[in-house]
Amino acid sequence: MHIMEGFLPVTHAIGWSAASAPFVAYGLYTINKRIREKPEQRMLLGVAAAFTFVLSALKLPSVTGSCSHPTGTGLGAILFGPAAMAPIGLVVLLFQAILLAHGGLTTLGANIFSMAVVGPFAAAAIYRLAKAAKLPFGPSIFLAASLADLLTYITTSAQLAFAFPDPAGGFAASFAKFATVFAITQIPLAISEGLLTVVVMNALARFNAPELQDMNVTTVLEVKI
Amino acid sequence: MKRYQNLLMLIAVVVLVALPLWMVKKPAPGADGKEIPVFAGADDKAKELVGVISPDYKPWFKPLMEPPSGEIGSLLFALQAALGAGFIGYWYGCSTTRAKQKQALQKEARC
């Protein structure tokens, strides 16, 4: 989902940066507030950030014959709320943009928006919906994490299509092309991300049950099973 | 049951990653005799696609620093993954130890 350095027109680069900045700022505020009120959750915040570090470093092969990577933002979004992932995404993307020439500074805003704003908000919303629909814990987490991963890549496709509409078919044709590169490749990876998120969430439910209840992630009943 | 479930999920992830390696065949070299890379990054493919859709577009900013070789790039990605995995391992170790000690204390209290 990394849009490469310089591959967004100036106006788009500025626009996406402006769109992402408030989320990062609000995310920092919510993280600070949460850690001040509940210092015992600091460890879990570390786990959420670490999970994003690992997953976004793993470039996995896909059935389309290209490689891509999961994002790992679903876990933290479910635990700490979607806004908290924006600053974490910023750290990961900045690391890759500066040291690895993967992504870029000019495209940082757009990349934050897809990976650390759209993905996490989708994850949190889908998890809530799944819980409201009385789906069991595991499947709810799986759906939230994998669909968030997929939506991140669909957002990137839309961002690129918006910047580079097809001369003949316009936005729609261009979106279809970018989506074949990104979204189709991402389907097996999204499933992997969903499964890995459930594995970590199971461990969290086992060892950090009180915190998870405090965060409204699980109810007492689910944890006892 | 839970542990069994986690193991199955981890196996599924390994299968999902390994399957494409086995399914996707290396494409034959193109007409000009150049090798077509297999399992290239999707990000790079998107970059090429930008060139196809708007051939006139010129990237207006270059990365400040590029890893001098693919190996150095892998090193940095491995470092990123190691940092994350290291922390998760630390948390897991702390958690299992704490759970064990708690159990031991409860047993003692019962005696």
C-alpha cells in the first residue's frame, strides 16, 4: 500500500497530509490520556505497536505472483480505538520512508490515511458490528482485521486512481487497474492477517483478561470460555 | 481446545504463504529476452502502472536515502520485524510467568 516517493502530484500530497494530520494529533491525545488514566495498559499498547511493526515488515508472496505486506493495524484499533493507530502508523511509515526508500515523505500523508486511518476505523467499526450481531469473539476479530487490511489497499488504489485517472475510462477504469494490482494480491494476505490477529487476541484474552474487559473488548462471559 | 485452535490458525497462515510459491510458475522471458520478475513488490507494480496510465508524469521528489543494495534493505526490514517480534516475545514471556506464579500462589493458599 506504499505509494512511492514523488508518485503523487503536489496538490494530492498536500491534501492527503492535511487530511491525515488531525488524526495523528487526536491519536496522540487519546494515547496520552489513556496511558495517564490506566498506566497498566502501557504493555498492551506496546504489543499493538509491535504487532504493526512485525506485520508491515513481512512481504509475503501472493497468488497473483507479486508480493505485498499486511498492515497489522486491526489489533490496536480494536484495543485502543482507531485514532490511536494513526501515530503508530506514522512511526512505521516514517521508518520505512526514510531508511528504506519504501513509501516516501511526500506520500506519507496518503499512506497514513490508507494504513493508519481507514484501516483502523474500518476494523473498529466492523468489530462493533460483529459484536452487535452476536458473532463469537474469534470470527469478529478475524472479520475486523482482515477486512481492514483489504480496505487499506482499496483506499490506496482509490488514491492512485484519483491522482492518475485513466485517459479513456477516467477514475473507474484507473481504479479497476490499481485494484487488480493491490486488492487482489491482498486477499490471501488479508486472511493471514485476520488469522494472526485472532491468535494474538486469544493470547491477550487469556493473559490480560481484566484489561480487555476494561477496554470493552470482551465481556466477562467470553473470557471465561 | 483453544491452543489447538491457535496451532491450526498458524498452520493455515504458513500454508497461505507457501501455496503461492508452489502455484505461481515463473513466467517465460519476454519477447526481448528479458526475464520477467516473479513475486515483485505490488508497490513497484503500481509505480509501473502510473507510467502506463500517465506516461508524462515525472516523480517530483526522490527518496533522500536508498538502501545501497537489496541485502541492506532486507537487513532493515528484518530489524523492523525483530523489534516487533522481540517485544511480543517479552510480553508473552512475562504473561506466562505471571499466570504460573498466580496459579502456584492459589495452590499454596488452598493447602
